[in-house]
Amino acid sequence: MAETDDRYAYSRLTDTWYRVFDYDHVEGDKIIANSKEEVAREDVPQEWLERIDERPLQAETDSQ
């Protein structure tokens, strides 16, 4: 069942922030966005910036 509370998501693959306003829960905190819009990082509430890992995917693969 889709939820409609606004939340924010970060794509580590594309280095893009989104405001997600319609989504389905997959497992744990993971979601599948049904409706989203790209937003600037400075428009993301501080609480979301603190919760989400912004390290690029490249950083993980370089250390292996």
C-alpha cells in the first residue's frame, strides 16, 4: 500500500536529492518511489541530511 507522507531520498548513483511524496515500503527503511521530484540539497531538511549516507558509490568500490 502506497504511503503519502513526504520524505527525502538521495541517489548515490546519480548524486541527486529527491522529495518523495508517494512510495511503497520494501524492507526496513528502503522504499520504492512512485512519485518524486528533484530538489537542491539546501532544500532538504537537516534531519534528513543527518540520516542519509551521501558517500558516492565510487568511494566504496575504491577501498576494496
